[in-house]
Amino acid sequence: MAKSDNQHDERSALYQRGMAEIRKQLGPMADGYIKRIKAMSPEFAWVNVTFPFAELYTRDVIDLKTRELCTVAALTVQGFALPELKIHIEAALRCGASRSEVLEIITQMIAYCGFPAATNALMTAKTVFDERDAADGKAKKPAKKAAGKAKKK
Amino acid sequence: MAKSDNQHDERSALYQRGMAEIRKQLGPMADGYIKRIKAMSPEFAWVNVTFPFAELYTRDVIDLKTRELCTVAALTVQGFALPELKIHIEAALRCGASRSEVLEIITQMIAYCGFPAATNALMTAKTVFDERDAADGKAKKPAKKAAGKAKKK
Amino acid sequence: MAKSDNQHDERSALYQRGMAEIRKQLGPMADGYIKRIKAMSPEFAWVNVTFPFAELYTRDVIDLKTRELCTVAALTVQGFALPELKIHIEAALRCGASRSEVLEIITQMIAYCGFPAATNALMTAKTVFDERDAADGKAKKPAKKAAGKAKKK
Amino acid sequence: MAKSDNQHDERSALYQRGMAEIRKQLGPMADGYIKRIKAMSPEFAWVNVTFPFAELYTRDVIDLKTRELCTVAALTVQGFALPELKIHIEAALRCGASRSEVLEIITQMIAYCGFPAATNALMTAKTVFDERDAADGKAKKPAKKAAGKAKKK
Amino acid sequence: MAKSDNQHDERSALYQRGMAEIRKQLGPMADGYIKRIKAMSPEFAWVNVTFPFAELYTRDVIDLKTRELCTVAALTVQGFALPELKIHIEAALRCGASRSEVLEIITQMIAYCGFPAATNALMTAKTVFDERDAADGKAKKPAKKAAGKAKKK
Amino acid sequence: MAKSDNQHDERSALYQRGMAEIRKQLGPMADGYIKRIKAMSPEFAWVNVTFPFAELYTRDVIDLKTRELCTVAALTVQGFALPELKIHIEAALRCGASRSEVLEIITQMIAYCGFPAATNALMTAKTVFDERDAADGKAKKPAKKAAGKAKKK
């Protein structure tokens, strides 16, 4: 059997549930994100949609905000996954976490991964906050106030 | 100045707050844990008590249960810190997390660290649960029931 | 919807294909391995069977022996996943890799992870080879000859 | 003995065999790569040429294509070595691996390192493929067709 | 108690000792570095100043040059912390290490982390050396001589 | 050319210099250590002797004690290489480092890898110190005094 020709049905309930979950977490960037992966490897994209998003994130044992904070913790200590950390800080904020909570978890992680990895995570959070402030039209305000905003809850 | 003779005051509010926090999280094993570290390096013990426990874990931005689940996530993906993961699964349970919640976060981490690290974390959770069951006098019951217990919420 | 009560059908073609693949790779230990995981977290077990084994390993783009050597390479450089490395060295041998080939990939990995991780992988391979020799009734022979056997192709 | 003045003979058979192997794997960029390292540390360059390339990659226990796929697997799970992963994806293609095979191994690695590291590897593969397409004069074709090319075997 | 409102006294001997130590190691960039962190998370900045710098680096058990070489070794093998490695290569040079010594430790680390991580560290060292040469007004000299400078002790 | 039949000359100056260096660092266990590796993979053993020991550790740019402290730092932050960390703590002590210096570097590493990895390194140091005390016939003394010994310079 030529399993590499494996036909995955993107109209299936499983795939649709996964895409709905990705859109909830990643917002407008969700479809483009999966599309880019699919252009390289349809198998990778299928597994990405159906496994973590359709299977795991839809389970109600843990609320989505706590899940995302745990993912922020995990990506912070790994140290090398800053593009994905950026996506999940965005997702954490979309799922109801405050900026203070995201920063608190990153700060807590100093104890488990040391300063270098935690500092990189902190600067990644800064990028996310700055981009959101810019998108909110707050970018024109003076730098000092923007810094103050970064600490807003 | 011979800073290696640095006198840290264990009666200080900072140190006492750290020890109280460790006892809250680790229970009866807390004092022995710090004592063993102190026998090797008083500096290490001082930093361990005052920094993560007195400084970080006592901040109220995030509740302790969420903090511990984040730490479980972090230690799961690191893969090499099973003795510390064991301690923090214990701590998560002491801080109000259910067994199901701990297992759910470990399962979620498959997506961020793959199966090997997640499987080792799962088996570490099993050790914790088994030890707690044994301490509760449940160890005498047949294996099948014990397995059922592992899934209890 | 209580997704934590998610009903996965173990009689499905997907699950059965995954279990068949696990048995092919892990041999007699396959069922017990999944059973132990399922006793802790049915979700973890479902994902473990259906994702890497049913989805990935059955695709024919790459032959199974090459896949297993790549997994041995990956687990060698990670350094912390020795129980899983042991399982995949077994699987590589079952899938047609020779002992020499397994040792060659571990030796090659020195260049990508340094000596400590590679040495631990080498010693893990030794454990696998010794256990197989013992199971073959070769354990009674003197140590020197057994060492010679370790190098057999 | 001032061992830092250690005279390594670049005309030796060992060094020449290593350089020949690097050129086979890295192509036209080989000499520049080693030259840049040598400008910083002649010792580093000597070890780089003589150890992995002259010693390991020339051994015939495993064919070069399988070796390179194993290295792609290793660098994928490490997560932090994207510049080197790029070089070895190039090398894998030069040694006879197809694009599909490289993508398959990266996809397989999801199971051993999770999505973040694997996604970064996938995007690194995309960069390599795009650069090769551009060098082949295919860059002028519309984006859709280029995406199709990425999947070509 | 609202511990998140924790009042840390930056005029305290502890904090001042930490800042003095950071300035000694990082030079003119020290204050800006901490300021950027503090704008995001005052707690992170407090811990960063008081713990590694005030507590650890001021202890006289090990001289500062050896400490910095050990930190260079640690950041080299981690592989993902290149911005911090850059800072600590700078710090090592400020604390009396020669360029040769920094390069020697990075080269030694090949044995403990393999070539990819060590190569990235080597290129990070090159960036530091080049920036220092440029700041010294040496940037105008021809490339060949600059390469020679890189090896100067 | 059957490069797998590669004849390495163990009577060569290179190999002999490597073995002499290993014996200097590891003491009486050196020959057994290499023998065990060689029984599995002669190529691995050859590279292990000739590359880090003959090539790197004999260079006089950095003294052996500093090299070993850097290796202790590297293995501490990696977290998974405790058997090798044990060997290099032994080697550091043989090369003139005091117990206090080893403990100081491990303590310093908290800042770069967090508490879990550093705690495991601390406990590995304890094992080394205890074994040396036992070998010195100090094991018969009461536990309290032994703890005091651990801190001796």
C-alpha cells in the first residue's frame, strides 16, 4: 500500500474541530500558518491540526488559559523555540491571560532554566506587547508611556 | 572583603518566608531537602530558599496551583530533571491540582517535547501516585484496582 | 461538551494499524508498553498509538530501518531519553539494522552532541546487545568472547 | 612543550581526505566554510576537518545518504542549530536524498521533539529548497507553482 | 498580603553591590541592559541584579576570569543563548581573559556539545572581536590583517 | 576502500599522548574506561583518545584546572550527563581544584540552567566527595562530621 498517498479528509469532524481550535487560539494568522506548513508537508500539517489542536486542546480537563501558560513555561525553558513562544504568548493573551500573568510565568521560569533562556523569553514577550500596542494605534505615543503600558494588567 | 564568608541571616524575614513557602509546597520533606543542600553548599541553599521560594512563589499574580502546573510543564519538556519533576508533581497535588490535571499537562507536553520526554514524565507521575497510594494504605489492594485509582480525579 | 470523556474507538482501522506497527517494531513488549501508558492516561496512549505509529511509521517514503536509525540518532543527541533509546535500538535491530550500523550512527553523533551524550548511548547499546546475547543463551560464555560478540555484524 | 604551537600538516593524507569529503558533501561552499573557522581558531578547523569528515564520514559501514538523514534528524531535535541544519539538508540532497525524504524525516521527528523544533526545521528546509529553486532559475515562476515544486520528489 | 506590590529597595547595599558588579562585567551597556528588563518586569530585574551579580559573582572563592570562562563554556554547550554568550564573551575579555583563551574554551567544548553548538559560539566570538576591532578604529584595515588580529593573544 | 577496516596505530605518538593525558586526568580508572568503549566500538575509542585528550587537553593555552572547571560547568547545565560529570569532578580535583571551587562553579551555574540541573550536579559532587572520603577511610566517622568534611577546602 502506498501509504505516502494517504488521503486525509480535511472535511472530517476531526480536522474541522482542529482548525476551529487553531483559529480560536491564533486568530487571523491561523489559516496562513497551517497553509505554509501544508505547502511543505501535507502530513506535517495534518498531524499539527488533528493532534495537538483537535485532540488535546479541546479536552476540558484544564482550561485553555492555564494550558497556554503551561506552554509558555515549556517554550521558555527550551530556549530555542522563540517563534513558537511568540505565537503562544499571543494565544495566552487571546485566551484570557493578562500581560502580568505571562510575565510572571516567564519570571518564575528563571528558577528552572536560568537567566539566558528566561531573558530571551522576556524579550519575546516585549515584541508581542509592542506589536499589539502598535496595532492598537498606541505606537505614536512617546516611548516612556509605552514602557508603562508594558506593565499594565 | 572575603565574600565567601558572607553571613546570611537565616532568622531574617526573607529566609523565614522562603522556608514557610517550601514547607507549604513540599510538606514534611522540605527541611531535610534544604538541609542536604546546605551540607554541601550553604550558598546554594540560601539562594534556593530566598530566590524562588521567598521571592517568586509568594507573589500573588498567579495562584500556586497554576504555578506548579507550569513547573510540571517545564520539567517535563526538559527531560533530564525527573527527581525535581517528582517533587513538583507532589507539590502540584498539595497545592490543589488533581491527578487528572497533572496527567493532562504532561500529555499536552507531547506536542512540545515529543513522546520520550513526556513518557518519562508520565512514569514519574505514576511513581508519585503509587507512593501516595501506598502511604494511604492502599498498596495492599490488587493491581487492577490500583490502576483504576491512578485515573481517579 | 465533556471532551474529556472523548470516546476513542480502539477497534478502528487507525488504532489497529498503529498497534500492528508497534508490534512489528517493539515485538512482544509492545502490548505491555501501551497498556502501562493507558493505565495512567488513555489519551496519552491513544495519541501514542495513532500518531507516530499509525500515521508516520506506516508511510512508505522512507524504509523502516532508515527511520529507526534516524530515531537512534535523535535520541542519542537528546541525551536524556535512554529508556526510549533502548527501545529504539531494539526496534532498529528488529527492522534489519546490524549492530555495526547502530554503533556507527551513535559514533557519528559524537560530532553533533559531543562525547557525554554519545557515550551514554553507546552504553545503552551495550545493554541491549548483552540482553539479546543472554536471551540467546550466550550469557554462559566467558566475558571476553561476549565482548567479541558485541562487535559482530 | 608549547603544544599551542602544534604544527598540523594540512598536506597530510588525513587532512586531504577530510577536505575531499567536506567538498563532496558541502559543494562549492566547503573551502570558504573551513577558511572562516580557521581564521578564528586553526585548532577548531583542524579538528573539524580531520575528525568528523576524515575519520567518520569516510567509513563505509553506513552509506552517506543515510548518514546525512540521521544528521538532519539530530539537528532537528536539538532545535538550536538551524544554520548547521541548513548545511546538512543541502548535504543530504547532494548525497542522493530526495526532498520528500528530508521532509519525511523532519515530520517523523515531531514524535521525538514536538512541534516547535520540527516546525523550525521544516521552515529551514523551505529556505534550502527555495534557494535551490532560485539558483535553478525557477524563481521567476508564480508562487503557486513554486509551492508545488516544494513537494516534488 | 499583596506580594506583587513587593517593595524592593534599590538603594539597599545588596542591590547597589549587584549593580556595581554588573557594571564591572558589562561595562557601559550594564545600566541599559537592566533598564530594558525592568521596563518589562521589575521582579525579573531585581532578581537578575541581586542574585547572580550581588550574591554569586562577588564571592571570592573563584576569580572573575575563571567564572566568566565557565559561563562561556556553559552558554556554548546550551547552544540557544547566543545573545547572552556575546555578553559574557565581552565580560570575559573585560575580566582579563585573552581572545585565545576564549577561543580555546569554545574549541574544548566541541568535545561536550559537538560541532554545531561550538561553531555557533565561535561565530559569536567573531562578532564580538570584530565589533571591538571596529570600535578601536581597526575596521579600516584590510580584511586579511583583521583576520590575523582575531588570533592575537 | 573498506574504510571500516581503518587501521589505527595505538603505538603512535598521537594515541600514546592521548592515553597519557587520560591517565593524568582520570587516574587508575582511565584504562578500563577506554577498554569498555573499545569493546563496543574501536572507532569511538580511537576518536575519544585522540581528539579531546591528545589534541585539546594537551594544549597549553589554558591550564588543566581551568579546563576541568569549564567542563564541570558545561556538564552541569546540560543536565543529562551525570556519569560524565562525576568523572570530570574527579578530574577537576585531581588537577588541583578544591572541593569549594567545584561547588562554587556548580552554584554559579544556577544562574544559567536553573535549580533542577544545578541540584543534580550538586548531588553528583556529593557522591564523588563521599566516595573519596570513604576511600580515605573516613567513612567510619559519624555522619555529622562527614557533612562537615564536605565543606572542607
